[in-house]
Amino acid sequence: MATKLCFVINSLEGGGAERVITNLANHFSDKDCSVTMICLNTAGVRYEINKKVKIINLVKRNDHQSLFNRLRYAYLTFYRLLAVLKKEKPLCTICFMTSANVWAGLCCLILGLPYLVSERTAPAYTLHQYNKLLQWVAFHIYRKSKAIVLPAFEMFKGFKRIKQFETLNNFKTIHNPIHHFSHSNAGTVHSKRFILSVGRLCHEKGFDHLIEAYRNLNLADVDLLISGEGPERASLERQIADLNLKDKVKLIGFKSNLQDYYTQAEVFVLSSRSEGYPNVLVEAMGMGCACVAMDCEFGPSEIIKHGVNGLLVTKGDIVELSLSIDKILNNKYLRRKFSEKAKSINETNSIERISANWEQLIMS
């Protein structure tokens, strides 16, 4: 009988955690495991998922967040998730992101099923935002999991800042696997040379800092392209207009052919205020793009060795960010060196190597 695994996440609508969990589900289904992907919220699937993976959507989320709707959503999520896990009886349930960790962990505790929880971003934007009661609930769920899987080693420090979590000792670091894109296309994606950044258009990603840093450079022949969607789009559009950069800075939306942008970009920039373990940085390096990254909590310093395979910038230092981008733009030798060194991430973060770590944890 095939080993049964369940993966649980909010949705597969798009994002770094969604790409990672999709890659893992595909990998284990290729190894003849019976894999079920449970999405708490009904949404479109942005990533290619193996036909052998069964996808179950639990609840269509209502945007009208009245007390009644929130209670109804909570009840349906819990009841339906409990029913699915009771029916599947997986060897292990692998949960990604805080709300999925809490719901699935609670159900697994009730059913006596083993589970893993995984936080994918800085706790300042997740568990630190919870009230004391929810933190207490999360603590007990996390404490009884097989492990709390973090993509960056330093992330555990963020959890230790919550008093209850100081006593937890079941943290495990497994870096994100690199995503293998299909081959790049021959066509040019943009008519001019360009700097690239990718991510959800939200405050944490620091695109406002990047736009300001780009303005400081006053480049005549190099544009800035930002790929992604999110709640900060209107605010970023206003900033671009206020700085008279509408012809130079383009918000290009979600792209399915990111590999073409990575291979044709002069520089890739990660301007985040916080991270978990930035997939887009790993992807860009894997495609041989010279990279600059803010040295934010957490992840970039575990991916980039400053001056060897890219440049790290002091968090929030917009002047240093401008200078670092300029340094790579105007030094072909440095750009070529970083490009070649960056590609080694294809080995260190291969899906085979990373999945072996997950497999060892799941089967233990």
C-alpha cells in the first residue's frame, strides 16, 4: 500500500510557500506516495501540480468579515478538515503557514495523527500578531508536532521572542528547494536593459525602498521591472507617478515565464524588510542572475556570501542599495563572477537533496 501523505496550506494561489509545497507534493507523488493537497480556501492554482496529487478545497472564503461569517468560516474549516484527515489517515500531515499549522495541528491532535508544522516567513508578521490566547493555542500545537520546520536557521530567534516559545526545542531547518523552470524562451521580454525584482506587492517586500533607490541612480538606459501582485499596488503606482518614473518603473504583474526575466535581467534585487527564506532570490541565483539583497531577517545571509556570489546591503539603507546596484551594473567582470558563483545553489538546494531531508523527518 502506498504511503499516504497530506499537505495543508491556505491556498495555491501564488507565493513562495505555495511553490515549495507544490514542489514537495509533486516529488512525493512521483515516488509513488498517495498525496492529498488540502487547501483551506478555494482559489485558483498558480503552479503546475502532478495529476496524481488529489486537491481538496475546504471553504470559499467570504470577503465580508462579519462576526457571523468568521464563525461560520471557522466552523466549516475545522469540521471539513477533521473529516478529510479522519478519512485519509495519513502517515504524516505536513502543514505550511500559521493558520494552516493551527487548524491542521488541532485536527491531528484530536485524531491522534502525526504532523509537522512549518513557518515560512518572519514570525513578526505571523505569530507576533496573534493575541495571547491564540499564541497559547499555537504553542501547544507546535510543541506536540514532530518538528517545527523553518526554511532559515536564524528564524528560530524570532519565535524565541515570544515568551512561551522560549522553551520549544523541536525546531528543524530545511532550506527551500530550487524551482526548476522550463527552458528559457528566445524572445526578448523587455525592449531595454532592466533591473528585476519579484514578490508580493506588500509592505514587507520593501518595493518602496527599491523604487527610491532606483530613482537615486538616475539611469537613462536601464528600467526597473517588478513582478507580482498584492495590496500595495495602488500605493506603489502613486509613488512611481509622484517621482515621475512611469516610463521607467513597470509593475508587470504575475509572470508564468519568470525564467526569461531572470536570464535577461542585468541585476536582481531583493529589497525586503523581512523574509523567511526568499524563494525568488534562490530562483534568480539558480538562473545565473547577479543579485543584491537587503540583509533582513531572515534568510538572505544564509543564501548570499557577501562579495562572493552577490552583495548584501544593510537593512533599510537605501543609499547603500543604490550604490550596490550601480556597482554591478557598471562592472561586467563582477556581474559575470556573481553569475557563475550563484549557480552553485542548483546543487545545494536541489529538490532531491531538500526532499531527502523532508523524507527523513516524515518517516522518523
